[in-house]
Amino acid sequence: KMKIKALLPMKGNSERVPNKNMKDFDGSPLYHAIVKSLLGSKYIECVVINTDSEIIEKDAKETFGDKIIIINRPIEIQGDFVSMNDIIAYDLSKLEGEHFLQTHSTNPLLKSETIDKAIEKYFAGLENFDSVFGVTKVQTRFYDKNAKAINHNPNELLRTQDLEPLYEINHAIFL
């Protein structure tokens, strides 16, 4: 059975955009958009919000009720320099289940249909792979900080569509 728990880590304050998760996006706090997409998935059984914010906790409970599980982030994994791996490991230590999807509140345009396609691809590939993650295909010329060509020959200048594509993790979905 393709059932999955969604992990949505959200700290109360962000270094670059203060209080970003509660910023208005289309008439609601930013994080509401991704929660609605997750809850609209055929396969997501619940959304787990790991947070250090009483404001986010209160808003999530009032808005989404029992469809949300809150994990209060302990002090030792709070702050701007904590690895997401540590936060995910903490969440997994508190939850039952075998299959998890992790995303971010900063993906408000991610649709339920896209989430469902990723979950279907994940389950279809479990014999050969143990994970799926979102990427953005990039076909352009890259240089390093010393102006050395990374993925092309400057003397040949192939059309960009003929370059070998690179794939950038886009942080939309991790399964």
C-alpha cells in the first residue's frame, strides 16, 4: 500500500527572510500552500511539522487540525547551522513508518499531482532504488571561480541544447 508520511521542517525565524513561513502568500501564511498540496495527495497520510515556533504550531493546529502532527524541535537541533539530516533523523526517531517524503514550505507552487507522480515513481522503482528526489535539468555553459570551463569546450561552442545536461537538486521533493 502506497502510504507515506510527509515531513515539513519549519523553523520560526529564517536568516535571510525573517518569519518567512508566516509571510502572506496568496492570502494565507506561506507554508499553507505546501500543506494543502501535501494533504491533497492520494498517498500522504499525514503531514509532520517539525518546528521551534509556537506561532507556527498554533496556526497549524487551528488551520489543519488533526491532519497535522507537530514535533517540537529540541534546542540541540535549533538554529541556522543545524544539518537537515539531523532534523530528519530526529523526526524519524519519533515516528512509525517506512516511507517518508520531505519538502519545504518554500515550495508553494508544488502541486498534489506532482507529489503523487513522484510517490508513484518512488514505489515503482523500489526494487532498484531506495529514494527519489526532485531535480532541475540545466543545459548551459558553466565555469568555476577560476574561469575554467566545467561542462563544455570554449573553443567548440556547441549549441547549449547539445551539451550534456546537468541536474541540480531543487529541494522540492525527497522520498
